[in-house]
Amino acid sequence: MSLLETMKEEGRRLRESSGNTKYEKKNWFKPPVGDALIRILPHWSDPKNSPFFHVDKIHFVPKVLKNGAKINLPTKCLEDTAKGCPICAHVIETQLNEPDSPVWRLKASVRFLYNIIDLTKGETLKIWAAPYGIHKDVMMYLDDLNSEFWDLEEGRNWKLTTTKTPKTEYRIRPSSAASAVSNKMKEGLDKMVVLDKVYEENRSDMLAFLGKSSVETDEPSVNVKEELERLEDHEPIQDEKKTDAPLGNEDLERELEKLGI
Ligand SMILES: [Zn+2]
């Protein structure tokens, strides 16, 4: 390939990923069906005084990229900003006028973001949008354990069991014993994700989707009604990929047994 072609290719790649690069690059944890072993990590910059998790409210805003690809762009809900949230306002208004509209699919969903080490196969730093039920259970164990389970020295590992019957269900339990994070992982923790920067504010994409864009754009616009149908499963982009890697990992079995979970 000539240099010109290589540069053109790079340009195409950049355009295609426009607005979504940051989100896709993250190393998301996708719970495998079966057992997984994870370690919930402390706050990324203030482990002594700040919670280990971050809560965000996001909308999946349908967007057409310049290459014609359609994505559901995860975008921070703007309800706490001075101007308010255009998507929330649109949902409320539409529901008043058209009670049967599938507009509820645009409602904000809550994400509980964790930094974790995935210990299932080796050790990998990942971020996890924990389901609400899991977050509730983890918080419940605060009373049971009465210790800072996210602590690097005296914290706990967790066993996460995922079943599909066919509905996906999760169960999480802490190890019966405390353990320290490995030195190798401790050294890499400066790469922990700043969880309050995972999702971005994107008012212009929201307005463009609603057809209220004040800025001239050469991007094709989105058909709101059509896109609402497409939003049916209302799932984040990372969950669209197949996550059914079965485990059957003997090392993991042994590890879980040792931990008493
Ligand atoms: Zn909103």
C-alpha cells in the first residue's frame, strides 16, 4: 500500500470511530457463563476517602456515523446541568402526547462502574458496568464483612457466577478469606480507569438525534421513530458482542475451592 493509501485508510478509520473512540477502547469485563473470579479495586485516585465505584446515568443515543454505520452512543444524562437533558425532556413530552410510544427505550439507565482485576484467566485490569442486582449484593456484604473489601492488602476476591436459563442471572459472593493483590498488579494500577470520565456529555449528538441541531452538519440525520424500534434491547454496546466463552477452567476451580467460595 502506498503512503497516500495508508494515510487515507487512517483517515477513514478516524472518521469511522468519530465520537466513540474513547468508549470502545476500554477494556470491559464481560462476565463469562459459569464462574469468574474478580477483585474489586479501590477508588482510582483517592482510595482512602472515596467510594470504590462510580454511578452514572446514561442514554443510548442512536447516531449514524459518516460511513453509514449505526451505533447507540452511550451519553451522560444531562438532567443535573443548568440547561437540563434534551433526551429526558423528549421522553416526558412524547409520553404525554403519545402514551403508546416506545420512547421509554430512550430513558436513562443507571450504570454502576467498577475497576476490577479479572482473575479468571491470569490477571487483567478491566472496568465493569455491574448490574444493579450485583451492586446491591456487593453493598450488602459491607455489613457482613465489616471491612474494606476493596483494600489492596486486606481485601477479598469475589466469585461471580453467571447462568443463562435462558435469562441471564448473576450471583456474587466474597471469598471467606482476605488476600492481597499481587505485586505485579499493584504496579499496574496507575492504569486504572478514571470511572467518572468513562461516559461523556454529548449535547450536540442528543440534539442532532432529536432533529434540533442548531449547527449545520454533513452527517446524515437519524429517523427518530425507526431508531426507537432498534433500541429494543436497550443494552450497552459492549454487551452486543458474544460473551459465552465457557470456562471449565480447572485452575479456577482449584482457586475457588481454596478461597472457600
Ligand atoms: Zn437524561
